[in-house]
Amino acid sequence: MRVGRHGWELIASNLNAVHVQRFRVSQKSVRDRTRILRKNFKLEIREEEKASGVQELSELDVALEEIAEKEQA
């Protein structure tokens, strides 16, 4: 899944609009953080599959797995 420039701007704008927890993010910081989360998720999943083959996924892990699947499609 490719997110264009407008998509990253929209995500950054939405995070900056949150008043419960203040965010100050840019399009680049959101894109970079998402890239890091996906990379770490893929490494973690590979290690868990090697170790046991059984895994419990958190809500974040499920979301990252969906993103990874969409990227591959």
C-alpha cells in the first residue's frame, strides 16, 4: 500500500488536531515512524514464528499486519 503525499499530510494534520494528547508531527515524521514500526513488526513476527509458531497479536500488531499485507498486494 502506497500512501501519497496528501495521505501523509492528512495523517499529520489529524494527529496535530488531537487535543486529549498533544501531537506535533510532520508528514515526514509520521511516514518515518510508520516505516520503523512496520520494519520492527516484521522482524518480531519472524522471530516469534521461528521460536514457537504460535503468537498472540496486540491491536497494534494486527494493524501493522494489515498494512504489511496491503503493501504486498
